Amino acid sequence: QAAVDEQHKLVVATHTLNRNDRNALSRAAQEAKDNIQAEAITVIADKGYHNGRELQTTQDSGIGTIVAMAELVNSNDHGTQPEYIVSKFTYHKETDTYTCPEGQTLATKGTWHQKKRDHNISYNFKKYRTPACTSCPVKNKCTGRQDGRREIERSEYAEAVEKNNENYKNNQPLYRKRQEINEHVFGTIKRQWGYNHTNLRGLEKVNGEMALIMTVYNLKRSLNILTMPKILEKLKNWTPDYERVACFVEKGLILKSYKPSKNFTWHIAA
């Protein structure tokens, strides 16, 4: 995983995990926000990162999300038709009900149910129904169930998903920047440098190897941005102006931590 800033195209957060992208958004976004010490960022990611729990966690951390919406394949020739898929039902927050395309109201008993995706991931949801389904003239288009009753499920993360989806619809020009911000990093590393596999094994070692590669990428990128003469000039004239400097000695290494004097708003692509 790599989070890249919009302005300089530098990698501001990176880590390796042994799970898919659907579980990676919040950690990558939080790392980026912490590393650049920004008050606010917006994270842009492709549809592989679209996960209700991850969107909720990211938004709760004060990070805006623009993640591409996953395609909903929930219609078929022998059941739900395209005009009756879930997105055609309107949710009303004040009454916690849905209105179907035929104008009927689907209500919930308020009971939370649990759905498991795998051994480690699960989420809660509520069911919404209406008795009007049994006499509805288009029930064969709305559902493939033999009893003709349509049921809508609403996840505990539905509000976060809806907020993200609105952001995605309303920020298409910004979303299209994702590829130019992020994809070329991996293209450079894999194709130009030929780094298409790791030499080490084990998650901890691979994280260290990838962090080193990303550091090299940032150094080369900095040379392209500033050129060597300007870097040397900046180093020659550089004077620390940190508000706070603390030194730590660990295993013979001297590490410095600092707090920058200015706050910025960033756009990050993952």
C-alpha cells in the first residue's frame, strides 16, 4: 500500500499487509495524516477499497473519502430487474424507512442481524419489509423469491457509504487525478526498476524492504523536483527551525522527532 500526496507525488505512507485492499483504507489514510501532521486530508482510492467499515473508520478520524463505488450486480433475468435494484429505493432517515419504486413503505422492526464475510469480518444490518409486496402487480420484477416479498438490508455503515458515494459523484474531476497521483509510483518501481517481487519473506521483513524501496523512490523524486544543485544549496543554507526537537538514542542510532510550525490541507491518493 502507498499513499501519495497530490502536490509533490511523494509517498507519505506505506505498509504491506497480507489481506486485500478492502481492509487497507483506514490504516493507510491514518498513517498519511499522522506522517504529514495535517489537520485534514481527503483520501482518493479505487473501488477495490470500498468497504463500509473502512469508510466509517476513516471518516470518524476526520479524513474525507472519495472511493469509487463498487458495481452492484443484483439484478437478473429471473428475479430483480434493473429498475428495482436497491439503489432505486429511497431511504428516509427521520422515519428509518424505505420507499420502493412503486411508492410503498418498507419498515423495520429495529432488530440487528449479523452477517459474516469471512472468519474475521462481520457487520450488523437491519431488515426492511412491507406487507404490500404480496399484492403488488410487479412483484415478479422486484424479487425472485417465491413468496413475492422483497427485503432490503441496511448496514450499520450505510451512512458512511452514502456520504462517500455522494463525494464520489460530486468530485469526478478530483477522483480522476488518482491515477496520475498514485499509479505511476508502482509503474516506476515495477517496470522501470524491475522490482516486481520481494527478496525477503515474512510480513515484518517485507515491510522493511518495501519501506526502503519507497524511501529510494522519494529521494529520486526529490532530485527530479529540485535538481541536485538546488538540494545542495538548500542543505548548505539549512538551519533547523523546529518548534520542538527531541532526540532518542536506540541501538546506536540517533533519531529526531519534530513538530512543524504550519498546518496544511492535503489530498492523498491510495
